[in-house]
Amino acid sequence: MLSTCNKIIAIEPNNVAALNNRGLALEHFSRFAEAIDSYERATTLDPNYSEPYINRGNALRKLNRYDEAFAAYDKALALKPDLESAWLGRGNVFYNLKRYDEAIAAYDKALSLKPDLEDAWCGRGDIFNNLKRYDEAFVAYDKAFSLKPELTGVEGFRLLARMHLCDWSNYDAESSHLISSVRNGNVNTLPFPFLGIPSSSDDQLRCAKLWIAKNCPPFDKPIWRGERYNHDRIRVAYLSADFHQHATSFLMAGMFECHDKSRFEMTAISIGPDDNSEMRQRLKPSFDHFIDATILSDEEIASRIRETEIEILIDLKGFTQDARTNVFARRPAPIQANYIGYPGTMGAEYIDYIIADQTVIPENSKQYYLEKIVYLPTSYQVNDSKRSISDKAFTRTQLGLPPTGFVFCSFNNNYKITPRIFDCWMRILKQVESSVLWLLEDNPTAASNLRKEATTRGVNPERLIFAKRLPLAEHLARHRLADLFLDTLPCNAHTTAGDALWAGLPILTCLGETFAGRVAASLLNAIGLPELIAATPEAYEQMAIDLATHPEKLAVIKRKLAENRLTTPLFDTKLFTKHIEAAYTAMYERHQAGLAPDHISIPN
């Protein structure tokens, strides 16, 4: 298309349609500045041609030049007030700015003009998903999916919203359909929702590669051109939207503080909000440089990384909320790695390494990762040994628990609870008299649905107790009232598993096939409790019943956990930091020697 447009323009320099189409073709190759110039030429030649204004606004939005984007949409609306695509564009900019009320108003205006505008329905779904209003998110995604089933990502977002609600009507069929969609080459889901359904490692690789090819392809002109830098210290940058009160920071804060600043020059590139929290204030001095890049475009961030000659760029987001994968697609650093935020392959040729361990990615699974694997000697998951546990002594009554009886708990996000694991939990409750299951109340609809599902399985719904969210220190303290944490599958507890073990609560897990389904096993191995890793769902179920009905066995486990908590590697933040620094050094030395990335194993 681009070459065709260029030929037409060479013959007819004032062909405004060709200039507009040339802009669209340039955008396809992420050449946004040239696209904007092409749109401007079209509107200069024909100021009454509305489409280039809209397209210019869309391109400016992708560069985070929001004021200019609004101005472009306003020009189009001044010409034609009923242009639904201009209202959609305004909604998208408001969404990027997290001005959700205004975004919804703009989407609603677009839908009043064109009720079947699937992108506006999807935009509404994205907002409600971010606001954790999953009922409304599902309605919006469902409408978008009914209008255009092949719309990028919508099938996965729709299913994930339903999973957040623990609405399992047609779950098996919809999961199977989504897996088939990916196998057929459709970009129907972001890879993150795909982790929560029974997809294989092969499926997840395929899904990631499809998403990258469609939405974040490698740039044809990388910013880094092959230079090898020579600095006194290795320059490492972490890019994340989570440098605030967030699970990632709760895990990593101690590691940032432990980095050897004599050998490494550390930079934080923050693409998320500054919540002015205690965590944010703790993080800032941990780095040599802390860059608030929230308002910068992907291109500007990548240019800053190149200009400061960052040697190792770590992506802490992957395919999770507020990721900026297109920064990495521009290849601003010679070494780029995926760590902690997304438990799976990025499927991108510009991500050189994934940091893992032998449990989460066993040797026979290497083929399902496009990255080279860096094997840390214990668990890949960093943990902060400074996390405080409140001294508050909760009573069972205060937290809605019965005065007596065994307390199973699972404080995972509700979307990780699948029908199969819930079946297992209900069978466990039936076998353990007077036991209860303590769950996180993510949203009221999920709690209601889970109670109904318990009733359907012949379990009194009052045996499900729901916990409201609490500040972290108090949340950790309430773990003392539980007896055994029951893990989920196919997506395990990750940060939540670390919380339980740090609080002294044993976690029982079942070893899954994929990275996301093997994380709790990784943590248990690192804390010296492999006996809590079940090989099959049947063994998991029997082990839960056995531990609950034989208190002496559980007491042995709890004593061992108490002894191992501060003597094994899992919560040794300084030791972990040495291991990951050894990994960075190995990556760096390969690069400096002119060698391509390869698998790396860090010794104990």
C-alpha cells in the first residue's frame, strides 16, 4: 500500500486521498512522525477533508501527544459534529489519560451516533475492567464480541471478565473456543488472559507471537545499532508501571536496595502513576536515576534509553496492564529481558532473555520460549525480607470465621478459580468436617456466584467466607488464622504464595504444565518444602484432606516452615540479588565478547 501511494503522489502531489492513505500505511510500520506529516499535507490541501484530521489524532495519541490529538479530533468535529470516529478517538485519549468519566461520555456519544461501533464498546469494557467493575466490563465486551468476534483481543477480555465474576456458564466451551482461535492464527486474546485457562505452553507461545506480530512488531530501524558501550559500571534499567503500592514493588523493593552500586548503575523508568505512597518514597532513593516517563511516548522513552546508553533493559510488565512493549520493539538497548511481571514467553525476537528457574521452565520446555532462558539457582521470584507483618491480633469472629473448625484459604484473585479446582475444593470440604474455605472477595458478584456453585455441589454456602482487602501488613497478619493455603491451577498463586509463606502459612500446590502453573512449586522448593507439591490433582486433593484430618502432620509442616523461613534462599533478598547480578554480568559479558544471547545457568 505504501509503495502504491508513493507512486500516485509522485504523479499527483496534491492527491489528498493518496496522502491520507499514505499516512495510514506509514502508521502500519510505526512511522508516526511521517504519517502525521502526510495527514497535515492532506488537510492543508483540503481543509474540509475530515478523515485526515481523525487519522492525525490517532497517530498523535500513539505518541502520547494528547493535546494535539484532541485538537485534531476537534477540527474533524467542527467540520462534521456527528463523526463517531472522532468521538471514539477522544474517548481513547481520555482512556489513556485515565480520565474515565470523560472517556465513557465520549464513547457513549460515539455509540449514540453508531450503536454498533465495536471499538467503542471495547473501550467501555477496558475502562470497567480497570475499575474492577467486571459486570459492566463483561456486558461491554460481550456486545463488542457479538458485533465483531474477530476484533483484536476482545474474545480473551470477555472471557477474563467472566472469570473475574466466577461466572462459569459455558466455561469449557468458551475456553476451548479461545484456544482453537489462537491455534487458527487469530489475534483474539492478549496473552495474559490466556494464562488462566487450560492452555498449553505451546499454545501460549503461539498466542504471544500472534499478539506481537499484530500489535508490537519489531521496528525495521532499531534505535540501538550494534554498538558496545564501555562504562565503569554496567547500566541496568527497569521499566515498569508499578513503582508504587503494587505487588511487583512489594516483591522487588528489597532487591533494588541491595544492588551493588559499585558495579551496577541502576535506573528506574516509571510508566505508571506516582501515588506518593510510602512505597514510592522508599523506591526512589534505591536507584541512581528515577525517571518518571508516564507522559512520554514509546519513541521518547526508547530514545532516552539509547541516549543514556542503557546496556540491560528489564521489562517488568510483559503483557500486563499498562505495558509499553513497543518501547522494546524499537530495540533501544543491546540486551533486553523479561522478568517477574509476566510468567511466560513474550514471543518477541527483541526480548533476548527470560529470567526463570528449573522448576518454572524445566529443560524439556525450553522449546516453548522464544527468549534464551537465564536459570537462577533457586526460585526466580524475588522476595523482600523487610515486609512487615502487623502486630494486630485478629480474632476469628472479627474476620467472619467460625470459632472452631479447620480453615482452608486461597487469597488468589478470583479469576484464577476455575470450575475444576473449585470442584476439588468442594470435595475437600465434604471430607473435612466443620471446615471452611476463606477466599478473597474481589467483587460481590463473584462471591454470590461462588456460593451458588457451592450449593450446586452439595456444600453449604455459609462454609465459604469472604475476606475484604486490607493493607498489606494487616493482610499478612490475618494469615495466622488460616491452617492451609490451597493453590489454584492452571494459574498458581505468585505474589500471594510468597505472602502466605512469609506469614508462616503452608501452601499446598499442584504442579502444572506452564510457567504460570509452576510458580508456587518454585517457591516451595526454595523454602525446602517440596512435600507440599502434588504431582496430580488427585494427589493434591488427598494431601489436603490428609493434612486437615491429621493435625500432627500439619504441625510438622508448620514447624519446618517456621525454621526454614529465614534460613533457606526464598526470603534471602541479599543472596537473590547476588544471583540476579551474576545473571546480568553473564548477559553483559556475552554481549561484550560479541556473542549472541544463549541459555545461562547461574550456580549456587
